[in-house]
Amino acid sequence: MTTEERRIGLSDLHREMLREILAPFADRIERVSLFGSRATGRARANSDIDLVLYGDIDDALMDRIWSLCDESALPVRVDLCAYDRIIEPALEAHIDAVASPLFERHDLLRSASSMPVPR
């Protein structure tokens, strides 16, 4: 396990699984960051994966991504939020303070052109 994998508690395999889930939506996602225990280095093996999405993110897209994460082989729950839709100042402040970049749009585009958009 690399130092980065140990710090965020996310293996390269699980990171790649997330990228594959998100890639079909790269036209609407500008950036994806970790927050919560994985961003602060306090994650345990069963800690959920808290992701904040930046971009043109609406409820329908959030539901599609959440469903794909839920149906995936990821071993823990994925919690999602869209940064532009956060209404709790404390959550926004936490994300601003600890968010750790996971993917930029160009990372998602690496395979998006070859992947169908899940329905």
C-alpha cells in the first residue's frame, strides 16, 4: 500500500472503481474531492467514502451516481454531496478546510470516451 493509500484509506483499485463510475459524467463534473475521515487521515477500514462533486450537479445526477456506487463492488458506503447545493455552513466550512482532491475532469476523461453512460 502506498503512502497516499494509507493516508486516505483508499486503495488504487477502489480509486479506479470510483473513476470508472464517475467517468461517464465527466462533461458535468469539474472536480471530485474527498472529505471527512478519509481526507483528514482518520479513516478506518469500514469508514464511508465522503465525496464532494463540483460542477453541474443536480439531484438526478446525484441519484444516478449514488445508485452506481451502491451497486458496485466497493466495500464501503459512498456518501455524495454537490458543493454548489450545500446549505449547511458547517459542512461547507469542513469541506473547504479538509477537502483532498481525488479527480479533476481530465482524470475522468481518460476513459469516459470509451464508456457508455449508465441508464
